[in-house]
Amino acid sequence: MTCPAEGTPESDPAWARQLLGHLRPAGRDTGKVVAWLAGTVRGTVALTDASGRLLAGEPVPVDDALTDDLVRGRIASAAWDGRGRHVRLVRVDLPATPGVLTVARIAPFDREAADAVTHTAAVLEVLLRARGSTETEDRLRRAAADLRLAILQLLMVEDTVSARRVAAGLWPGLLDTDTACVYVVEGRAEDRDTLADECLAATGGQALVVRCPAVEAHVIVVAPDERAGPALRELVEPRPYTYLGGSTRQSLARTAGAYGQAVSALAVARFRPGKAAVYAERSHPERLMDPAALAAWADRLLRPLAGLPHHTGGELLATTRLGLEFTAVNAAKVLGVSRNTVRARMTRTEALLGADFTDLAARAAVHLALNTRACPPEEPAPAGDEAPTGTAGLTALLAGPAVQVWARDLLARLNADSRDLRGTLRAWIAAGANAERAAQRLGVHAQTVREHVRAAEPVLERQLLCGGGDLYEVVLAHLAVGDLAPPALGPEEPGDRDRPVHR
């Protein structure tokens, strides 16, 4: 970079203070340092690497043999005069390769100008080494984040053996456990990197902390250590716009199911004073059903998947579970596959189970069966049990007294609103969560349907417009009270098709 004025710098030690100022965090820019030197010595300055590539400043023609001696370390500095120019060259040790700082000007170099060149070379070395260290650290951080995501994706498809192998090399002992809790921490997307670092610190490095690939505002934490939950609660409570959802303790092979639980709990956390909730803190319909009957029904419904090779069956189960919770695009991001792969696996599962996933009732039923498989009831059905509960269908499961009370109480919350939120919600669910079709059926505007569904969310303490487990619970409540027709699932369950639907 050239300064048009000629002469020598004034005899003022201020240049040294100015040079040191470039070492402050706000001033660490090699281009600015080179420009400053050009102005200080009133000349032309170039910083080049070993190949002669210009890194900063403006080109300065010099003898190639001279720069080669500097690069090879034969000399540390050199001076050259001729053709009306005075040139100083100083070797600069760059992070990856030696470089050369070249300064040319018309006036001879006095002591202060020479000192300015020498000290600037030293400052440039410090800045470039610091930048190189920062870049290396950033690459290592990105690589570690990618490995954490890869481990999570392996856990999501129940490949715990591979997940442990990947984790063992970098985080010994992290997955030396059979069970863990999954947490989802939600904050502002722009703060997620900081939030992820704080989650790592809060868990003492004893948890798998992953930036969610599907939702920019989410951080996923797989925590074998029971102390992680209280630590994360303490982290979330004082932070604005930050919430925590947690799962019950599950085996590592059930990570996908635990993740769904954590996302479901996160919806409740948004309405809690402490901004945190755990899945077990809320009544869920499956906990109110006969455990033996529920386990037998789920096994019967999912039996077509059980006959597949373990790897294939695991992929279909994990993909279907996430595909029912999220869009195909987001499920693909979590699993690290293409959205077409997710859709293909979902279609295959539909065919095997005889279910139509465009029907919310069918999705809710399969979701219930998958959750039952991932989190077996505390009292599983005994082997060889031929009791009537062993052949109960979905309709019979939902007809239990406890489920009936739960369903009526849940939907009754909507009755206090004068806008008939319950009627709108029923029509919206029957229309496959399509606001336009529901609006046509009700004779209102589609935006009115969306507003009513959105208004029902805080009343029910469940996310509805986003789909997933919260919505399926509400669908099951409608099935239980007879507001929706039972879904068609595989072989027709006795009595289901003839069950009346209340309108």
C-alpha cells in the first residue's frame, strides 16, 4: 500500500504505541497493520508467502534470489538500494510457511524507519500465529460438533455399538451406560452456539451435546448422568426465551423415543413458571391403559416390522417415529439422510402396517404403538397370556374408565371459549390438519381455523400446529370420546368399524 507523500517519519515514539495498538482484540488485522506501516514509513509495503503470493499490501518488485534466501532461512533480513529506491526485507514466520515483509521507499531508511519495519514484522508474526491458532481451534470445534451429531444419529437408529465406538476415541466413558435421559433446550437461534457451550459446561462434559440439525433454536442433550437435569434447569431458569424439555430415563437404544418425549415436554415447559418440564410430569393416555393389553396390541400392530432383518427394522422404526413427529425434511436432518429416503421408509412402513399416514387417527395409533415399544409399560403382558385383554383393539384400549375421564377432562377445557374451539379442532383433525378443507366444512375462513387451533394450544398445554406427539394425544382423546372414526390398521379390529362417531 503506497502513501503519496515522501520523506522520513518524524522523530516521535508515537509510532511504537500505534503499532502496539494493533495487538488489541479490536485491531487484529494484518491488512491494517501493513497499511499502517506504509503510512508510517511513507513507502510501499508487501507481505508475501513463500511462493510469492501477496497476502497484504501492494506488490514490490525485488530480486527473486534475495527473497529465496529469506524464505529458506539463510538470512533473516536484507537491504537493497538502487534505481532510486531503498528496500528492506524481513523474514516473517507464518503459521504454515515462511513469508517476507518487503518495504520500499524513495528516501533512505533512518534508524526509526528501520525499527518500525523490524517491529512490524514481529507484530505480524504474533497476529498470524494467533489467527492460525484460532482457525485451528475453530476447525477442531466443528469436527467435534460433527462427531457428536454422528453419534446422535447412530443412537437414533438404535446402533448403540457403533455410537459407543465413535464416542470412545474422543470422549472415553461418555456412553458407558445402558440408560440416559434426553433433553431439548430451546433458546433464540442466534444464541444457540453460546447456549450449546453453556450446556457442555453445565453437564461437566459428561453429556452428548448436539446442535439440533432440524430446529435452529434447539440444543439436544443426551445425559447418562442424573445430575444433568438439575444443572440444565439452573441454566435455563434465569435465561430469557429459554426452555427445557426432558424425557424419562430410557435405554440408549430408545434414544429416538426419548427425544420425542423431550420435544413433547418442551411444549409444556413454555407454559410453566420454571420454563422446564419432564415427560413423566404430565398424564398421558398410554399410562392410563391396561399395561398388558397395550403391550399386546402394540406388538400385534408392529409385528410386520418384527419379521424384518434387525438393521432394516431398526431403520424403519426410527425413521417412522421421527417422521411422525416432524416433517420429512426435519426428520431427514436429524437422521442424516435425504428426505426422499425418509418418505420411502415411511411409505414402506405404511404398506407393512396397513395404515394410511394421511389420516391423523392412523398416525396417532401408530405413534402410540411405537412409543409403547420404545417405553414398555411397567407391567408387560406375560408370555402366553390368552386373557381377553391380550386381544383388545385400539377402541377397547381407549374405552377404559381412566382414559375416558382423561379424554373428557382434556377436551372439556375448550368449552369455556365462546368461539367453539372444540368444534373447529375436531373438524381440523378430521381434515388431516388442513385448514382450508376444515374451513370449507365449517363455512369459515381458513385463517379463522388456524386462529382457533392456535388458541386451543395454551388451553390444552400442547402444540398442535407443529404436529407430533402433542397433536396425537389430542387425536386419541377425540377417538376416546367418539368424536372421530377409528382408523383402519392392518387386519380390521373387531368392533372398531361399527363404533359410532359423535358429531
